[in-house]
Amino acid sequence: MVSRSIFPDFITVDGAEGGTGAAPLEFANSVGTPLNEGLAFIHDSLVGFGIRQHIRVIASGKVFTSFHLLTKIALGADMVNSARGMMLALGCIHALLCNTNRCPVGVATNDPNLANGLHIPDKSERVARFHSETIHALAEVLGAMGYDHTSQIRRIDINRRDTDGKVSTYEELFPSVAKESMLYHTTFEQLSAEIKQAIQTSTADSFKRVS
């Protein structure tokens, strides 16, 4: 993107927490990056290369509460997808039969006999209420933080307690990077070893890693 100045309209970051009952078991269990880490990395990479303003970032992966929305926005998301919450509101029972056409509640099936179990008038109202109440809760929490727009949320506003009981802000856990700091000039050396390694083992010419 940097070398060609060609940018996608958006990038969707789907964390390893998400997925579907149709996913291969090994992929569902072992492949992928947790959403928070992946989202922060994508946002910071775009900022570091000075192209964030050209691309919208969408976050997805086990998101279904207003606080989940806040945390993803704090890490750099412009928009947040919520599949799990909507599926549960629709009546999903996690039967893990999505790819078999035998979903017992009629959500993930084309079988008319099973699909008839999904009462659209009732379920559509439930989904609409879930969405409305989630956004209402988001507005309440945002107001309690002293903000009137989600664009004001920062990483320092969100705290997380680790397994040892220590409380850290998202800014401490996912340090922000300066604009264009990942380009090869003096600020590059100030980046973390992890980010420098990722840059040095990538190429604009191929998906194959640089040895």
C-alpha cells in the first residue's frame, strides 16, 4: 500500500475468538491472533506507515456488549461488527452444526422444515431490541466517561487486570506509535523489537516472508 499508494476502503480484523461452527477444529482452536492484539497491530501499523487516514478499520470477534465496543474503538476500530450477539438474539444455541444444514433452531440451514422453526416476526424484534439496548448502554458508559463521541475514547481510558492482579491501561499494554514512525528513518529504531522484526521480515512484492 505504501509503495503503490493504492488503499482499500476498509480492513476487517476478525479475532481468533470469533469463528463459526463450520470452521475446521484445528483452525478454531489454534490458528489466529486474539482480536485486541490483532486490532492494535493493524491500527498501529497503518499509523506507523502514515496511511491510516485512507482506510477504515472494522473489528470483529466475540463482541456483544457495549464495553466490548468501547475497548475495540479505544484500540483503533472505526466500526465494530457483532455477529455473536445478534446470533444469540436470533436464537442460536451453539449447536456447532452450521456447515451440516441441520441447525436445530433454523438459523443456519436451508432445510425448509428446520428453517420454519425460526419465527421471523418474533426474532426480528428481539434482534432489534438487542441492538438498540446495546447502543443505549454504550451511550451511557460514554457519558459516564465524560465524553460525547466515540472518537474521544483513548487507550488510556480502558483498564485491564491481569492474572497477577496488576491493573494496566490499554496504553500500557498496547503502546501507541507515532505517525510514520515505521518508515525507515530515525524514529524506526525507537520501535519495539517485535514491530521491527515484523517489518524486516515482510515485503511488498510477495506474501512470502523475507528470510
